Amino acid sequence: MKKKENKHPNQLNSDYLYGQSPSLRFFATTSKGLEETLQEELSEIFDSLKIKHHIWKGSAGCYVESPWSGAVSANLASMCASRVLLVLLEKQIDTEEDLYYVCREINWSDLFDKQKTFAVNASINHTFIDNSMFLALKIKDAICDHFRDEFGSRPNVDTENPDVRIFVRLVQKKLSISIDTTGEPLSQRGYRTKTVEAPLKETLAASLLRMSGWNRLANSIWNTSSAVYFTDKEIKILKKQGLPVKEQLLSPFLLDPMCGSGTFAIEAALALLHWKPNAHRNHFAFFNLLPELERDLKALTKDIRNKILANEKSMTNLILVIRNYAIQNKIEFDANSVYSIIASDLSEENLETAKECAKNAGVSKIIGFKKLNAFVSKPHASVGLCLVNPPYGERLNENTNLEPFYKSLGDLWKQDFPNWTAWLISGNEEFAKKVGLKPTRKISVYNGSIPCKFFQYVLYPRNSKNSNPSS
């Protein structure tokens, strides 16, 4: 018997044209492997703001059908998305000539004023043309000819800093044309004024934290001190089947022993505080679009921004909330410390960069920074979360054997971190095997262009007598 598929009609390979559909379609981009995490976050945002929506996963992103409030709220509040695109057209085409004529179906002069500059970014994959520049040129010609027919003149092209950026993708015979509503990528939160070698992108760090259950805890901890447990698709299935599940208590105590520029620690602090840095941005690309809706979009943005900012939490209250949760759930911690998040690194330069970034983000008062070799780290609570982005040999061009490095990391966790959960992202699975622990989860993600695995290790005590957390 053929399995019945539960698909939304617009998930099928049907044509789509902006202006001729009853609803707007957006595409929020992310890295491959993070689509489900982004879908979860966007649903959470839209539900909290009471925005009607329908979301489904695409490749390296999620499609959203919603009013304009959906795109605005995603731009202001999403920590996992890179960009939000307004989808203009999706259509099957057969020839090079179709590129031009299909693009002419779009009413470009309704989308932006001819005084605005524009640029076309094109990509191709397994299709009948072999040059993305040719694709970009065809689309540019169609846009310019539309404006010439309408006004007798055309907008200028600016490939460096355009007012309007158009994204075109041709995969086999499927043509997609979208227009950027974001501008500067959402990963650019504004707090990173310095960087380190091979930094972890902010949107990736936020997505990995969400995978670890950190946001689940951050959402619950302000409403109740009751225990919050890690859950994912696998656990939900087991529970639905009535099978026993060993639940892992989520803890607000986090350690990154190889912090680099501090991205994990900063994004973790922002999540706990419900702070959304992009809600403070003054400009988004959608302000350059739809001249007839300019006033409405600005008013809508102001309204959504106010709602997001009203949900921000106090740093002083956070310290009290964390202590109450820890006491209620019998998590031992150092009562003399205000830091639930610890970030350490052996590099003085990395630490100074991390401190400056945390200060710029406004969260330096709740992150403890230490100059420390990762392999002498100690837990600062009896239950916690350890997140690590160790070197894995590709991006940094290491020629040294990193296997002992990974083995030492596993030895540290086994000996000194009972009842903690460790997560490790690595682009080298052979190195990761040297940790010497069987991962409880292994999730495929991308760090830039590097295919990686995100490993979870649930750490149990070797004996019933646990050591006290370090001060």
C-alpha cells in the first residue's frame, strides 16, 4: 500500500509567481543540515507574535507563506536564519530563451523604484547552462528592459553595494528568482568587531545551541523552576511508542573550553536573556522595496520591534532565575559566582577578542572568561552543558596529528564531567572517533562549506560518588 504523503499544495513542483498568488512566499536561508532547527525557531517566533503562517523545509532554508509581518519578524528576531528572501518566481524552464521571457513576467517596477541600484547573484546546479554569469546577465537584461518599456530609462547596476539584491538559482530545470529583504546578513549581529582564525558563524552557533536544548531551557526557565529535559525527534518517537526514555536534565550552566572569539558563550547568553540583536538594526533591505508600502512597512517594523524588545529579560533577574532553577533541581554550583557561562581559551589574543565581543553584545557580566588549557577544565556545576568547536584540520591547514587532542578531550570528559552533556562539532569524523566515547547523537551539519558532524555525548559518573563542582 502506497504511503500517503502529507504535503502542503505549494510544496509540490507547481509554478509560483509573485502577485498572482493569494499569499506571499518567503525563503529564509540557513546552512545545510539546519533546516529543521530553523523551522522550529521560525514557528516559535510566528506563534509568539500571533502571525498566521505555513512553513516547510527546502534545501538550505525554509519556505514561509505569511503576510509581510512574517518576513519582518524573521529579520528582526531570527538567530538561526542568514537571510530572508521574497520569492518572486518558481518555474520549470526548458531553454536559455525561457530565462529572459520568464523573468519579464515579473512586474519589477512594483517591487522597486528605478532610482535604486540593483545587482543579480546567480547560481546553477546540474542544469543546461554551464555559466552562472550568463544566467545573471539574462535576468539583468530582462529587468532593465522592463523598466525601459515602462519609463524609457533603466536602473543602474551596482555589484558592490546595491540597494536591491536579486538572487537567481537554476537547479536542473527549476528556476527560482527572489529578492533580498535583509541586507547585511543576519549573522552580523554587530558585536563582533574583532575576529579570530576560523571563527564560528553566529547563526551556526545559535542553531547548534538550539539543537542541544538550550533554547528549550531558555524559554521555560522564566516561567517555572520545574525541571526541563532534553528532547528531540527521536525521544518524541520513543515516548509516543511507550518505550522507556532516560531523560537528561537541561542545565543553565555552560562551558566552552576552546572559546575562540566567544561565539557559543555570547549566543548562549543572548538566548537566555531573549535578546535579539537584529531588532536594534536601523536598516533592512525591505525598506528599499515596494515604494507604495514604504510607510506601512516602517509602521509594521516599529510595532514588531516593540513587541520583541518588550520580551527582553533583565540580567539581574537572570542570575536569580538560574539559581532558583538550580536549587529546585538539586544542581550544585558555586553560590559565590555570578557566572553560569564559562568561556576559556589558552590564547590571550582569543580571550581579549571574546571579552570585547561579549562587552559589545552587552553580556560580559554573565560570562566568566579564563585563560586556561582546555584539558585542565573543571565543571562549575554538578550538571551542565559543554560545547566544543575544536580544530579539525581543514580550515586551519594543520599538518599535525590531532588524534591525541581528541583523545585527551574524551579522557577529560570521562574523568571530570559526570552528569554533564557534551556536544562537539567536527569536520573530521576519524578524529572524533578518538574521543573514546560512543556518541548518543550524530547530526550532519555544515560549517561554511565544510561538511561536519555534531556529536552529543551523555556523560555518566564512573561510580556513585560524584566530585563537587569546582569554584
